[in-house]
Amino acid sequence: MKLSIIIVNYQSYQHLLSCLKSIDKFLYSNKKIKNHFEVILVNNDKKNLTIPINYPFINDKIINTGKNVGFGIANNLGTIMANGKYLMFLNPDTILTDNSLIRSLNYLEKNKNIGALGLSIIDNNRKTPQNWSCGKKLTWGGILFRNTINKPWNKKTPQKVDWTSGTALIVQKSLFKKIKGFDKNFFMYFEDQDLCLRIKELPSHPKIIYYPEAQVLHFNGKSWKNKTRQKKAYQTSQLYFFKKHNTFIGYLMLKLIYQIKNIFKNFTHHN
């Protein structure tokens, strides 16, 4: 088995069906790869997940968690069932638009020192590469300038980066197991950056590559109905990321900024 595609579903059922349909069209219909990949579904909805169409590449590999356990933990659960040499973490609100994913696998096979490879994520509304979908390790400078100086997501050739988005991310399974997968302390957001950084820090120093020659179309942020909870999850994960990968002073400064913002928000709300 060459590739295990792991998809975490949460309030994205219709998008998930479209995603599976695109996998069926561009992977399973290809004789060269149809027997070399599988799809594992991890369902974070309360209600058990059922797929109305028989897709042989799933083969009953559906994990129902019964609750939203978070993105990283759900993906970790999916990898337990994975048989592939490579793990692909794919959002349910994405679709394949061509067979370029096969090119990315060939690229990985030719470049053994790549630990993780991110596909180009095309924003469905703008039809252009999604901003801030890869880049340098997040620092204070990254927050101030949002990593916009280099804009690696707009490049046309493979780019060496510090991280690339978990929306469509391929990782060597052996390395994923070596670093013990996603950090469960990230409920959602920044777990992909953390994963890539930990892969880079391995003794063999594997590369993290943004690969624009393969792409997926992304219907961004469809699983969040409550934007307040989404913002809180983002802030919590960013604070934990800073505490883990940056200076403690930087973490305290970021925490202070969020506290001031929340105080100001509550003040304006009550007045």
C-alpha cells in the first residue's frame, strides 16, 4: 500500500461526499494507483457516519468517535488503521480537480529526504492559492507581517518551507510514528505547523516541501458554525504553539495581547 488518505469529518457531510466522489474519479479510476491507496474516515460528529455509495477504497474503514475530539487526535486515530507508506491528511471540504496527486507521490519517491509535502490549496472563491497555507515558523515577525514577504504559496516550483497546511498534507508514515503523530494538546489550528517543525528537528533533518504542481480545491472553513468558538480555538492553539516553540517572554506578550483584546471586546459589548 502506497498511500493512506485520512479525512476527518465534522459537520461537513455534503462536502465529504463531494470529496470522496473526486477521489473516486481521479484516483480509483486510474489503473496505476487504484490498488495502491485507501481512504480512512474519522467522524467527529455525534451521529455515526454512513456513506450511501459503495467506494471500494474505503472498505469499511470508518471510525466514529461519538464527539468532536479535535483535528489532531482524530487524525492520530485514523493512522492506527493506515497501511500506506505515506499518510495524507485531507480536509473533507476539499476536492481533487485532476490526477496531480499522483505526481506528488512520484516526487516523494524520487526525493527520499522529504519528510512532509503540502499540496497547493486553491481557494474556491478566488480560484487562487490560499494565503498563508505554508511558510516560515511562526514568530512575532510572522504575526506582524503574516509571512507575506516571500509568499511561498504563490510560487510555481517546489519550495522548501518550515511548514505547510494540514488541509492537504502528505507525511512519511515512519516519520509520523517516530514523532508520535499530532500533538493532542492542539484541538484545532497550528497542529500542522507543530508537526512539520518536529519532523524537521529529527536527526536526519527531513525537508518540508510545498509542492504547487499538485493541488486541491478548498471550500474554506465550512465545519465551523460558531465563529466565536472558532476564534477562541485559534487563540488557544496559537498561545500553546508560542509556549512550545518560541520564547516564554513571547508567549506572555501574546497572552497579554489576547487578554487586552477580550477585555476591550467585553467592555464594548456591555456598553
